[in-house]
Amino acid sequence: MVKRSSYRLGRRLKNSQKARRDYITYLNSDGMPTRQREAVDPDAPVLRRLGARMSLGGVVRVVARVEQFLAIVGALGGAVRANIFPPVTIIGRIALGGAATAKLRGIPKQIKGVFSAGGVMTTAATNVAIELMAAISGGGEVTARMIDIQLGAVFSGGGDAHMSGALRRRLRAVMALGGTNTTQLTRKIALIAAMGGGGTVAVDLSTDMTLDVDAQSIVDNMTTPPSSPYKAKLNTAVLALKSNSLWNKLKTFHMFDTETEQAALIDWKNPSGTKATNQSCTFTANDCFTRTSSSQRIEIPFTASSPYTQNDASAGVYVKEGAAGDNRYLSTNRSAGGFLTITLNSTPQMQSAMNDAAADTYTRTGGTGLYFASRNGGTTKRLQKVNTVLGTATTASTSVPTCTLLHVFDAAYGSGGSAIAAFTGSALTQAEGNTLDGIIANFVAA
């Protein structure tokens, strides 16, 4: 048998000179209507509390300015359709096929929903600040479009949630035994997710992240938009370079560990400028450029100028597994003036010219890491690998290179090698070099 309950949501008396009492009808715990007398302000919304229990096909339709509390319980096909104005707390328990459809406008409080065995809630909450707490199991489903909310969601036994909207607060998701949350979010959120037994969270945060202005410029100059995780670690690296006072010391900076080859050729210090070019090196996504013949190289636009100057300069390359082979990893393109070179040989040694014509040579350790030379003064040049100063030379500077290109890999020396990053800039201290190495290493590991 289908039982359909109807009730009056309040009658105002005609006396407008004083506060009045009116009859307000509730559904009691047994689902039966109960009338109570209650003082009513003639200029205020009538309804204070609505309790509704639907079962065996029972239906409640509500259009109201609900002041305080709406409790909805639907079971065995019970249905709720609500068009509600502020402010309100909604508690919905939908089971065994019960359904709730709500259009919520300007609601500043809470929606709490428990859905099981096929229960469904569809919510369109626009221009509202709400907290949605949903526990979904046994095929229960929530479809919601919301703005400015905190979402607490627990899914199990195949329960599903599909969320879209500009979420500014926090998303908590716990999924087990096949529960699924598919979420498209914009703005700022904190995502806390625990999945077990096949639970799944699919979250698109691509438009959510607020990047540092320089990191955003790098992203804007990528032909293919990077993934959200890549944007996050790029932003972290840029912020680390700035917080450690390295950003303004760099003239050029290229990160080859990227998702696309085009992105690898962008100068982080001048993203919209002329890009580097790949002369037949092998690009491996999220790794490096590799050379397999002497003619292969990366050509980076480079004209020596501040912050790279004759007696205040540095340059280096982050090498992958740099112990083997005889390879020149960095070189100006052989024009007149002082040279800039970083060479690693299998002795193993590191050689470097830095605004001079000499190739000062020191014994080195092998392995992945940052190899760089730094000149701080007319006769002070230091060669370094990660935490080790390989040697300090007194070779006098002659001039900056007069060139237009900086080569990663040089046809004059070697035919192999793999490079992850390369930079030029003003002189770096030993500690600054170690910090730069760490920033690159953290980027690669992220």
C-alpha cells in the first residue's frame, strides 16, 4: 500500500498587532502528523523545523524559507523534492531506493546525507557556503554541483559520488570495496583521500592550482599544458629558487626533465623568449636528453650579460650517471673571447674554462649530480660537484664569451652523455651550489 502524507506548513492569524501563535505541523517519530502551537513573527518565515519520514513510496515536496532544520528520511522508494532558501541544516537518510532532489540557494550551513542500497541524492547548490557530509554504500549515489564547500565523503560497497564545482575548502574522501569519487574541482582545496579494497578517487585539479607568477609564465609557454603533479613540482622548484636567493642569480635555466620535448626547451628565466633547439638528441619524457653521436647537441640562446659577467659568473649541468665516457657537457660555440666549458672524462676528471682560455682540470667523483664552475674575481675559479669542491684555480679571466649559443654537448669532445638540467648565472658559493643541486634533485624525484 502506498501511503501519502500531506500537511500544512503554517497558518497565520489575521491579528497583525501582536506576536501570534499559529499551528505548525510536524511529522513525529512514527511518521504521523502532529500539530503544535508556536509563536510566529508575522514578518518572519513560519517554519522552524520540518521532520519528514517517507517509506513505501511516501513523498514530501517542500518549497520553504526554512529557518533552522530540515530532516529527511526516505526508505523503500520514499522521495524528497526540496527547493529551499537560507539558512538550513539538512539531514538526509536515503535507503533501499529512496531519493532526494534538492535545489539549494544561499544555504550557509550543512547537508548531511547517508545513502545505501541504491539511495540517490542529486544536489545543485549554487552560490552557497555549505558543508556536505555523505556516507554512501551498497550502490548509493550522490551527484552534486556546489560552490564554496567542505565535502566529507565515505564510500563503500560500490557507492559513488560525482562532484563538480568551485570548491574552496576541503575534500575528505574515504573509499573502500569499490567506492568511487569522481571530482572536478576549481579554486583551492585540501584533498585527504584514503582508499582500500578497490576504492577510487579521480580528481581533476588542473584549474585549481594558484602558481607563482614566474611558474605560471613557464606553464603558459608550454604548447601542451602540463599535468597537475608536474605543475605542482615546477611551482615548488621556482619558489625554492626564490626563497634561497638563487632565482635572481640565474641568467638561464633549462630543466630537461619534462613531460614534453617542447617544455624542455623553455628557458625558465625567459619563458616567452627564443627557445633552445634540439639537434637530434634523444628526449626521454620525465627524464633527460641523451646524446649518442658527436653531432648531436642542444643549442641554448646565450649572450653573456648580467648576471653573467667576466668576474662574476657560474655555469653548470646536472648530469645523469656522469662517471663513464669522455664528454663535454657545456660549451660556448667556439667564438672569439674567453671560453665557457664543462668537460667530464673517464679518468675521472672535471675540466672547465670560465671566461678564460684554460681548461683547469681536477679529479672528480662520478655519478648523477650537478657539476659546475664558478668565478668570483679575476683570478678565482672554483670547480665543484655537489658537496665536493674539486679544485680552486687562479687562472685569470680574459673576457666573456662573444657568442650567441651555448651548447649542451660539444661535437669537439665525446659522443655520449645524458643531461637533466643546465644553467648559467652569477657566481655561486659552495653552499649555493649544493642548494641548487638539491632543488634539481627534489624536482627529479617528485
